[in-house]
Amino acid sequence: MTDHTEHADDEQVWTAERIAALGPVTDITTAAAILRLSRSTAYELAKQGRFPVPVIRAGTRYRVPVAPLLAALGIEAPRPPRHDLTPDDTPSMNHDGQSAAPPRTTVDPLWRDIGHE
């Protein structure tokens, strides 16, 4: 008896969100699945420099940037949220190691005694 069970990867639906969630790069096998290419065709095209999007060769591995992959599919890459990673009580530093925050002003204690802050 022949097993005709489909693999989950064969029927995987690649949405813009799922592709973007891969991160900045993915492996060539995943990129091939997204582009509906066979694994062997993907490697052959990469080897010939004819893969549909730029490919980065890292040693014996191929990596595919996700942004050009999305662009090839006509999908605008989602912009990552902007986060200020500096804690609230720590001023940002410029490239010289100096505080990039404006200098803090202090209230003269005598002025405070008069009732004006």
C-alpha cells in the first residue's frame, strides 16, 4: 500500500506576515518553497548566479535576504517598530562618549524657598 500523505511543508501557505517573520535572512530551501521552486532547482540557480533574488554565500551555505524576497513577490516589507532602548534614567551618548541629552538645569534653593519653582 502506498502512503499518499502530504507533508505539512508541501501545503504551507506563505503570507506576507509569515515571510517577514523569518527575520532579515532565511535559508535557500525556505526561499525556494516561498517562490515555489524545488530545492534542487534553487541550488542550481544559486550556483549559476540566476536565483530570482540576491543570494549570500556563507561558506557552503546560501542565505537569502527576506526584504528582496518580499519585493520580488510585490509585497512591501513591513517596517519594524521603533524602540528607544535607552532606559529613562540614562541619557543617550554620542559617538564621543558625551551625553547627547541637553544639560539639566537645577533650581536654585533660594528661589525654591521663596515659593517659586
